[in-house]
Amino acid sequence: MMAEAGTSSGVRRMQLRPWCWLAVLLLLLLSVTACRNKRDGLVFVLSLHELVPAGEVYDSQLFYPVTVAGEDRQYLVRRFPIVDSRFFYKGEIVPDADGVHAGVRVYIDRIGLRIWEQVTGYRGGDAVAVVMDGFYVGSSPLPPRIDDQGICTIKALWVAAEAEKIVAHVESNYKILSSAPESLH
């Protein structure tokens, strides 16, 4: 009699297993959907990339072409950015003297600041490609030094209204992209 009871409970366990797997699969799908929805909020994502000098051709996965929005011109940049929106926790508009255009001042967190210090040790003063949402916007000088607050100013590459939109999304992009705790800035 005990053997039968053990067998029937064993059968019940086997019947529950498909339901458990289904529940695990459902939870996994929900978490993937939540992650995808979180990234859907990304807009005006900035990144600074090393430009490949004109005339140099690299057949490598380390470089890729970026285009100017609405144009056929392409620029070759290093695939992995020097710094990007995952390190920019705050932004400000920097009006240009012409009154039409504006630059963007971004505040880089401590992790991004360490990366910046390593890069500027050998690239400081060089021009970098400014890429927004995957499109080439222009180039801006890479400041040779950044103060302890991690402030970097990107020259006036946008009309003022677009710069305002970029700044309005800096913090939300940082929250979505960064895995750093808020105490890093």
C-alpha cells in the first residue's frame, strides 16, 4: 500500500512539472518584454567615438560607418564609444554666440570619468565623432582634461530646440542604460 502511495505522488509530481516549466517560461517572457519596453524609452542617445582618419581603410569589426541623417555621406568610427549616455547623468544647454545653435554640457559619472581619463591620456585635444541615435552629428574636440565634477562640453552641433530635447532625455537615458548605483555622480 505504501508503494502505491509513493507511486501516485511520484506521478503527481511528474504532472506538475510541465506546469512549472510553463510558469518559468511565462516569467522569462514577461521579464524580456519588460526589458524591451524599458529600452523603448531611449531617445537622443549620445556617444563619442574615435574617428578613423580619412584615407585609412580598416577591414575590421572594430570600425563601422555612420551616416549623417538624411544624407549619403559616411564616416568611419571606432565601434565602441569612448563614453556614451550610460555615463551622462545630467545635462545642460550651452547656447552658441549665433543665438540659433547650442551645444550640450554633460556630467559624466565616476566610472565614465575613469574611462575618460584613460582615453585623454593619449587622445586629448583630438576631434571625436558625436553620434546621436546611431547617426553622425559632427565632430567636437575631446577636452584634454575634465574637472573632478566630470563636466564635458560638446560644441554647438544642434539648433537650440534640439539641444533642449537632448538635455531633457539625459537623465532618463542614464537610468535606463547605466547599471551604476545613483551614488556614482
